[in-house]
Amino acid sequence: MAKRRQHRAHGADGDDLVVPKKVTGKELSEIEELSARLTTLVEILHDEGVINKNEYGRTVAMRLHEISKAGAFSELDEEL
């Protein structure tokens, strides 16, 4: 039997993101694909009872706020 080789598309940093497939719609950006993958993963974990989706959402919101705030302070520090 002949082996089929799977070619994988690579993201900007070399991570495997997608298996090439016939594109029938709009091509998604890496950000859109990653967002869809994470959303799907969170929903599956929530459905399986592994995580609480609401708690996850709150934790992510707090983390994003912390990162944004740290970036703003860093920019202010550079200006001073």
C-alpha cells in the first residue's frame, strides 16, 4: 500500500494550524481560525463538565484587562 502524506499549513510562527482542504467559502485568517478553535474547545469542555464556561469567560476578561493595563503602563513609562 502506498502511504499518503499529509501536508499541513503552518502559521506565522510555524505552528500547525490547519490541514489543507478544499476551500468552499471565504478563507479565514489565523486569528479567526484560532478563535473558532478555542470557542469550540471551551464549549466541548463545558459540555463534558470539565470547566464552567461563565467562570472561564470572567477569568479571560480579567486576564485581558491585566495585560491591557500593563501595556498601557509600559507605554506611559516609556513616555516619561
